Amino acid sequence: ILEMHPKNLYMSRLKLYKFLTQWLGGPKLFGEQYVNAEWLELKHRHLNFTIEEKNQWLYCMSTAMLNLNFEPKLKTEMMSLFTSMIDTMQKIKK
């Protein structure tokens, strides 16, 4: 999944931070119109995700939460949300 991103990950990390902040109910750092499954699918359409990429992305999110010492219950809830988000994105894509 890393190959889908530019070599310099600064902008990718910044976009993910802004998106997740807003998606989780924080300040609208990303923009009102951008935090929905349709926009996500549109911006990622060219990547043609497979189940392998989906699992890699979920693994990255899980590892990040582990490294940040998330409480197990919160990590489980977040993984459910992340899975639902990527599944919705894939359904829209078909």
C-alpha cells in the first residue's frame, strides 16, 4: 500500500490527519464536502483496491493505534469504523 503514495509522505500524512480529525467529529480541518464515502471513492478510484490493499490499510491503522497505546475497546471500535468506511467505499466503486 505504501507504493500507492508519493515517496515523501508528508502531504499524505497531513491529509489523513485532517480527514480523520474531521471524520471523528473534531474541527472541520478537511472541508465540509470532503468527509463522505463518495468523495473518498472518487479520490481513490484510480487505485482499484483489492482485498489485499484493504487488509494492508487496516493493518496500518491497527498498528498506529497499538503504537499510540489506544485502549483495547477504543481500538476495536475504531477498527469497526475503519472497516465500515473502506467497505462502503468499495461498494460505491462497483
